[in-house]
Amino acid sequence: MSSRTIKVEALARVEGEGGIQVKVKAGKVENVKVVIFEPPRFFEAFLRGRRYDEAPDITARICGICPVAYQMSSCHAMEAICGTTVDGQLRELRRLLYCGEWIESHALHVYMLHAPDFLGYEDAIQLAGDYPEIVKKALELKKIGNDLMALVGGREIHPINVRVGGFYRAPAKVELAAMLDKLKWARDVSIETTRFVSGFNFPAFEYDYEFVSLRHPSEYPLCEGRLVSNRGLDIDLSEYESQFAEEHVEHSNALHSVHVERGTYFVGPLARYNLNFDRLPASAQQIAREVKLELPCRNPFRSIIVRSVELVFACEEAIRIIEAYDPPPRSFVAVTPREGAGRGCTEAPRGILYHRYKIDHDGIIQDARIVPPTAQNLRTIEQDLARYVEANQSLGQDDLTWQCEQAVRNYDPCISCATHALKVSIDRG
Amino acid sequence: MNSDQRRGLIVGVGTEHGDDAFGLLVARHLASRTFDGVDVITHSGEGASLMEAWQGYDCAVIVDAAQSGAPIGTRYRFDTSVDRVPTKTLRYSTHAFGVAEAIETARALNRLPRRVIVIGVEGGSFHPGASIDSRLELLVRDVAAEAIVEATRH
């Protein structure tokens, strides 16, 4: 009786270390494990005893790729506790900062991490050798995202200008205006990117997932909204913990987040796109239709196209905000701490990021809970691997292993920060 | 070297997480002094912006913590004109697009300074909130001197 094991191990740094293992016996997947050690979990303990206004800077350190997501979710949670509303231009600046993060993160993933899979390269370095002009554009696109983060956030990695209630400093109109031409170039390149990646060959692999994302009355979701799904979920953030639970699994230090009744769910670009297509700007909708990106899109391998469409959105949104920008009279709203609990949930590039805090009357954090998007997608990734391996038994070991890694990268998990440096070993039992 | 090209750039790469701060400490040690034709910066190690940072320099010297399993304090020197920088040794290099990826991508795009030297020092703990190992602190002055020698070498 034939058996085979597909094993990927030794991920390092970022949100956690991880690997994958798929065991197959007689054509049936017996076991799938995505193993992740997740250092950011320790942050929940670090936060206890710290001041409420330290949370944005402390949690930003969890990830070098999506620090803004951590800052925004923590700010919204603290402001919910303290009864503070951040609106007008300060709210727009937050969206602008988030656009910078989406641009740099999606540009990195689309070109440097995911495109090599489809083009048959080991990594972006090989890609640069054969497609130098494409890689130069990708790097410039990423740099524009970084520049936007540096301009609004104070620096490109772990921004330092964000505070509960707003910012330490609001940029001048002329400073933001200097980004306009770059962003218009970035939008055009993002449209080209969407056309380029839509021409890749995608494995025929679909599943009827439960997609979960934020949904706002009028905006493509970044910082606010209700949590919705294509299975009828439509809840306020206060109900999150009654709908979703984290479970410990023996093979991993990372918790798996599941819906309490329906189990696995899917967060990230595909979920946002499927649930919020009508909130995309016209140019993003147009390019999605042009490249025949289906709605809903249920093939996670095609997430690279969706990320490209979201690049178009992020550039358009940044342009819109800058063109209408009127510097606020104060860079922040004063916040007075008060005892209570509050939640924040925002759309990190790779999906919803939930924060919940409890603080005392002095603003000292008593309890913290952080559910990153990667934890919410882990079980879905495992199920994808099981289905994919079972349906593709005819593939040779190298091809199947390659496509298993690719299946993980579809989700742009923070572990994908290292996926192009994965050690892969295959044991045909 | 073009007339508008600056001579040397020393980049101290790292974060404040334990031994990952080594490159930053080297840069800070050098920043208090002036060296003719040599600029000194700290950097997160994020590859795309690193490629931008060294544009226009004839020589770049990158100082970074390493993590390869060797004893703490083990030193590495890579001359990119003869060596490929191993992606799994430098501390930042496992993070998507770091120092090693930046160097090799820049090489492919013909955007690498004429000389790029990478000085790595093996660290042990990279946890948030941890202090740098005292054995590494003792190496800061020595590595800083090595970086200056490399950056000013013709």
C-alpha cells in the first residue's frame, strides 16, 4: 500500500515559526498539520500592567509587515473603551496610513513571494534575472507604500506617529500632495499588475468557503464595519467572541480560530472582495471585470489577482484622501481613560485582526486578547492542503510539494514571510 | 566611481529585540564620530528600502546580527563580489525580503554598489524585550572599526 509524506519545516521569524506535514496512505490524506509557534501570543501577557496608550506601539512590534493593522485595531479598541470618536480628517489619515501598508504588503506578496510560484521560479531573485523591468516596477510600487507609511506614520517599519485618539503630528497638505503623482503611477501599475497576474495558469481548485470580513455602509473595509459572512453572519464586534472561538491543537503552539457552529472560515482579500465588491472604486471593479475575475471567487490560488485589484483600490483611496485633505486643527482627540472593555477589528492586508482589551480606571491594561488573521485561516489552510493533495495524487513529489507550499502562500500568512526559504523534505513511506 | 557618487555607506541593520540590536549599536557607536566620505545609518533591514538606501554609493558595508546555530559571537564576512550571501544566516533575511534578498535582487537588476561587504555576528536571543548579550556588546567597537576600514578601502 503506497504512502507518502509531504513535509515542509523550519520557518523562522515573523509572527511565528511553522511548517507543514501531509501524510497520505492509499490515496487518502490521513493527517495534515500546519505547525506554527507564535511569539506574538506573548504580547498579550506583555500588555497586562501597561498603560492603555502604550498598546499601539507595543502591538505594532508584533509584525514588521502589518504594524499599522495592530496599531489601528488597538487604537479603535481603546477609543471604544474611553468613549472617544476619531472622525473627519484624522479618520481619513488613518485610512491613508492603512493604504500605505496595503500597498507595500500586497506589492511584496504579489511580486516577490507569490508570482515566482506561477512563473516557475524559486524566488524573486531568479525572477529579477529574467524579468528585471517587472521587478523594478514591483520594488517601486512597494517603495511608494513604504513612503506613504513613513510620511503619515513617521517611519515605514513600526510607525511611531500613531496614538490613541489620532496622531502625534498631522502632515501638511503640501507633504501629502507630493505623493499624488507617485500614487497615480502606482494605480496604473496596479492595473497593469492585475492584467499580468490574471494571465497565470491557476490550478482548478475551488471550495465553498465561509468568507468573513468587515463590511462598512459605504466604504471598502479598512478600519470599521460589522463582521459579515456569506453564511448570514452579520454581527457587531461585541459579539465576536460569542461567534468565534480559539482552539488549541496538539501539533501546534498556535491556536486555531473557528466559528463556534460552522468551524472553518476564510479571512483576507478573497473574503473582502467577495463580500464588498460593490464598495470598490469604479477602476478596481472595471479591471476585475476586464480580467474576468469571478464573483464570488472561490479559488484561493486566484487570490493573487484579488490582491492586485486591492492594490488598485488602495492607490485610488490614497489619491482620494490626499486630494480632499484639509489638515485637522489638532492632530489628535484628547482621550481620558476609564474602566471598561472594548474591541477593535480592522482589515490587515491578510484579513481581520481582532483586539479586545480591559483597562482599569487609571488606564492600566488588565487583560488583552489578540486574534491575528493567520490564526483564523490556519484550519482552512490545513483543509485546503488535504483536499489539494487528495485531488492531485498523480503529481510527482516535487510538483506536489511545490504546489502545497503555493497553497499556503495563497493566504499570505505571516508565515509566508519566510515561505521562499522553506526547507522541504519529502518522505515516501 | 562617478563624480556625483558618494564613497561609503555603513548600514547598521536590526531591531531592539535582544541580539538583533547589534547592527544598530555598531552604527550608533560610529554616528558620534565623523569619517570623511562615509555616511552611517541604522536600518530595519527591509529589502526594498535598503536597495534604495545604498543607491549612489560606491561601497556599502552592512552590519547585521546572524542566526545560524554557530556559537554566539561568531563573525562572518561576505564580499558580495565573490560570495552569495546565504539567506538563512542573516537575522532579517528570513523575513520575506531582507538583506540577502536585497543584495541578490540588486545584483540581478545591476543596482548593487561596486563593493558590498556584509559583516555578520552570531546572536543568541532575539526576543522582544531581551537585552543584547554582553559578549556581543564587547564586539561593537571592534566590528565598528572593521566597518570603517571596509568603507574607506578603495
